[in-house]
Amino acid sequence: MQKITVNIEGMMCGMCESHMDKGIQTAFPSVKKVTSSHINRNTVIISPDDIPDDKLEATVTECGYTFISAVREPYEKKSIFSFIK
């Protein structure tokens, strides 16, 4: 799994966040979770597959916002019992 943090300019409110979330989910059906924040100016995507920057940029632009950059890191789902050893 990958955690992709996409830095975006132009989101101004909660409706913008919803619009961006729906755009990502529609463009990339394999995405497990997507969360946008106009305050943090980003969208965090949890996906089993890597998504190339050019496709992310095209989707962000199509939604009406400006793609700045994308940062990737491995993602491991944390269990509620992960603190017990």
C-alpha cells in the first residue's frame, strides 16, 4: 500500500474537499481512501497501486485546482491492537 500526499492549491472550503475526493475516487477506482483538506492544502490518498504524477496532475487540473507536488511513502494499516505486544 502507498500513502500519496498531493499538495494542491485552490481548494477553499469543504465543498472543494468533497469535489476533489470524488474526482480522485472516480479517476482511480482502486483507491482505498482519500481525504482532502483545504486548510492543509493537500489530498492524502491510500492506494494499493502507485499513481503517476502526470495522472494525478491531470485529475487535479480537471477538478479545477492546481497540482503542486506529490510525496509517496509506504502505508501500513495500524490495528487497534497494534500497541499490545
